[in-house]
Amino acid sequence: NVGESDPQNLLGKRDFDFFSVELAEQYYADEQVIIRSGEPISDKKTSFVDRISGNQGWDSTTKVPLLNSEGEIVGIVGMSMDSSERKRAEEAVKAYSERLEEMVEERTRALQDAQEQLVRREKLVVLGQLAGGVGHELRNPLVSIKNVAYFLNMVLENPDAEVREMLHTLDPEVTVAEKIISSLLDFARTRPPVRHFVNVNDIIMETLSHIPLPDSPVVEVVLQLMNDLPAISADPDQLSQIFGNLIRNGIQAMPDEGQLTIRTNLESPEWLTVSVTDTGVGISGENLAKLFQPLFTTKAKGIGLGLALVKTLVEGHGGMVVVESQVGKGSTFSVKLPLEAIPFVKGGT
């Protein structure tokens, strides 16, 4: 590795005659340490550039002090072995080991994800059956309560203040209960999408027309809908449910005045994206992880099925829903729907 085949040519020469200045100075410094301390250096690994091939190499060097009969250091004896092949083999084994660990981690994550998806689907099936049964069982007595309240309002000409207050309280509470039951039934009735070729912008506008905006606080709705969006194969009723839930959630997330921005765009040739952004309270990192779980809610009213339904319906279309949020600044829910042709069930006639 020093470029000499005849050992005689090495006599009388120094490290500086063969190696780079940096490497020769390192060897010289090591030898000075041995001379001062009397301690040997054993199996020291050093990187160098081979003078013949120009490739990087490694050597393993051992140097010991040479003593005279009186125990004085009069020189140094050293041996250096080229360990390049061993070093390359070690690095190859290390790289292979690291790649193997990555593959194991990737496979483990994939298995965990698959298991979580399976458990989630099983839970959703059971929860859907329970929700459907409970919803139907509650709807009939609720209708009776509403009818009785209406009848009492009609027949009581001059009820006292307490009765009047109770009747006025009853009607909005029944309305809240009806909404909860509707959520249960919507969740229970989840079905595969019946696809048509639809314009997403049109569905957003139609959905918005059925959502009343609060007078107070004032919510400004900003539309940034991309022109000439291609039609996609989707279930219009389910898209309306998805967008309606996200829009209502955005409005409810702004207890003070705020802005709700609805955007559509083509994120890539394969995906159409609909995003709903509010300037509300935001969502903590802890809650983000649980946001799409059935029955999880941070609201005073509601049972936490809206976003679980959104996720189920979006994934039923081969899409995905993601959320970005900052506490105190607001949240963005993005629904990504595939543009590629998907075999679909023709709906209607």
C-alpha cells in the first residue's frame, strides 16, 4: 500500500515519504506518545487513501517501544496490517443488519396497522348494529313525546309560568335527541357507495344551502373552488354527508367570530382534494390521535359519530381524510378522493 515492492527501498525513509501529511503526522504523534509514556498502541484502526488504487482503505497498527539492556527506549517496533477487506465486510454486515431491522420494523408496523384496521372494522360492525337497534327503539317514544308536547301547547290556553317554561324547554331538547338518533341511524346504515359521475363543487354548494349559518357568532364562509374540476365516480348522498359533517364541525369549532374556508383542487393527476378550514379553537395533539374513533367527542353535545362516519365513507370511496390543527389557531380537514376510474355500481335510471 506504500507503492514499493522491494523492501530494500523502504530503508531510511519516513512516513512522510509514503503517506499524506495528515496521516504521517498522526503516525508521528502516536510514536511520540509511545516514547514519552512507554505504553504500546495496540490494534489502532486508521483510514487512508491507497497510493496505488486511489481507493479508501483501513489498516490495523500495533506499535511497541524497543528497549535496550538498561530498559531505556531506543526505538519503536511496529506492525501494520491492511484491514480494508475486513472493514468493508463489517460495514456490509452492518448495512445489511440495519436494513434487516428496517424491514422487520416496516413489517411489524404493517401487521399492527392491519390488526388495528381489522379490530376497528369489527368494532364498527358491532357498534353499527347496536346504534341501529337503539336508534329505532328510541325514535318511537321520542315521536310520542313530541306529539304530547305539541298537543299540550295547543290545549293549554293559559298555562302558568312553570308549565310554559317546561314546554318551551321540551321542544329544543327533543330536537337534540332527534339529531342524536339520526346520527346513530346514519352510522348504522353505512353501505357501499352507489356511484355516479358527479361534480364535487356542485355537491358542496348544494350541501351548504341546507346548513343554516348562526347569526351570532358571525361566521364568514369563503369558497375557493377550482374551476373545471373533472367529474369523479362517487356517491352524491355520501359526499353530502361527508362535507356536511365537516362544515358543521368547522362552524361549531368557532365560538367567536371566525372564517370557514372551503377549497377544492387537484393535488395531483390522481387525487382531488376538498379541504375545510376553520379559525376556531384547534385540536390538541392528544385528541388528534383519537379524533376518528367512534364515540369520541370533545363537544358538550353530540355522541362522537360524525367524524367516524366521515372516515368510513371516505375510505369506502378509496380515499383518505387527514387533519392538521394548531390549538388556538384552527383546523383543516382534507378529504382526498381518487380520480382514476373505479368499477362502480350504477345508481338511478
